[in-house]
Amino acid sequence: MSPRRAYPSDLSDARWSLIEPTLTAWRQVRLDRRPTGAPAPTDLRDIFDAILYVNRTGIAWKYLPHDFPPHATVYSYYAAWRDEGMFARLNQDLTGLARVKAGHDAEPTASVIDTQSVKTSTNPPTTTQDTDAAKKIVGRKRSVATDALGLLLAVTVCAASVSENQAGMQVLDQAKADHPTLTKTWIDAGFKNQFTEHAAALGIDAEVVPRNSDIKGFHVLKRRWVIERTFGWLMLHRRLARDYETLPASSEAMIHIAMIDNTSKRITNEATPTWRGTY
């Protein structure tokens, strides 16, 4: 592909060096399966930059600028990486590196869990969305587990009608499977005994962080504020402002991609997205 002017969403050389080995190894495995072993002509960095562009700007795949590879090619790589768990793997690797950089062990022992209901576009099928009666939102529910720094440990997406308990248990199962060292999680009062008992069965102590009844209106909650900040990070990626994805697995992948973008910048000391100057 001929050189092009960089977009703000493009990977820097330092960030690409964190991601490139995993993607190159993935491609080599696929090449080894081919009878001819012919190299693929598409540049993996261009592909990943195109995916980040979609994630950050919120455009439809067919609206990718022409200086990226063809949208069908980009989407085929995206779908393959989604289905093979590559985005989750990259996020997990980067989370470990970011934790070490911050002076922590690579594997966390504590987590924070919360859910977020978001409206859907006309694209998702009705079988994968429903109404969150409490929040009066028709759409999907994102269940997120972060570490104490707000870095993503696990995410699941389901219909918004699924109870907070049920959604929370699903993401807790995933977080524990990916991070066996977890022994503690902080939750809000929306999670009931069923969740805490399920957590105990996994060897995790679930602690409810209550609101201070003496303070009216918004106030920062100890421990739980980090996951609210994570939701704020996610919403700066316009593809996540509403759920546009046909498959819940794609919704999860887009969240992983947003956190890959954010976490890789933390590692390389680059500025992460903020609401200032965003338009």
C-alpha cells in the first residue's frame, strides 16, 4: 500500500511494537496451513489502524476512507480476530504490561464489577436486545470487570433485560477463568446474595460498596470510581456510544479494541483520549 497521511487513531511505532508480534504469529500459523505458503499482501498494521479508525470514529465499515485497505478485507481480518479471541488476548497481554509498569504484579488479585445498559441501533436483531426496566433503556447490557487501576479484565454483552446478578456472574466467571489469581471484587448494591454466593464458590470475596446516604447527588464511591472512569474511557470511542453490532461477540470485541487503544497508550506514555477537544 502506498504511504498515506496518518490519522489521529493510528498506532505509533512504539504501540505497534507491542501488538505486532502477536498478530505476526497469528498470520504465520495461518500461512503454514496453506498448501503454497504464499505470503499475504495486506499489511497488518494498516488493517489494525483501520479497525481503530472504525472504533474511534464510529463509522460503518463501508465508509472506511479509501487510503485504508478495502473495507471487506479489513472486516474479514476483524471477524477472524474476533472469533479467535485475538482482541481479548491482546488486551490481556497489554493489561499485564501496564500493571507491571505501574508497579503491580502482572496478574491482579482484586477486581471491580459493574454493568452498563446502552441503546442499540436498528442493526442488532431483536433476539439479542431487550428492555432494562429499571433504566428504561431498550438495548444491551455490558458487564465489565476491571482491576483496581480500571484496566479491563473481562467483558460480556447480553440483552439489557438480563438481571444485574446474572450478567455479573457471567463476567465474573470469565474474569476468574482468565485471571485465576482473583480473590476479591467490589460491587454496588444492585448485586444480591446470589452473586456473592456465586463469587464465594469461585474463591472470591465480593464486597458491596454502599452509597453514603448523608450525601445527596453525585459523589465518588471508594473503590468503585475506577470502573466508572473506565466506562467514561469507553464512551470516548464513538462506536461504543450506542451498540451498532449485529453480534454480542462484536460488541465485546469493540470494547476490547477500545481498551487496547487506551492501555497501549498508557504503556508508551502517550496521551489517552479525553473529552477535551473531542468533536
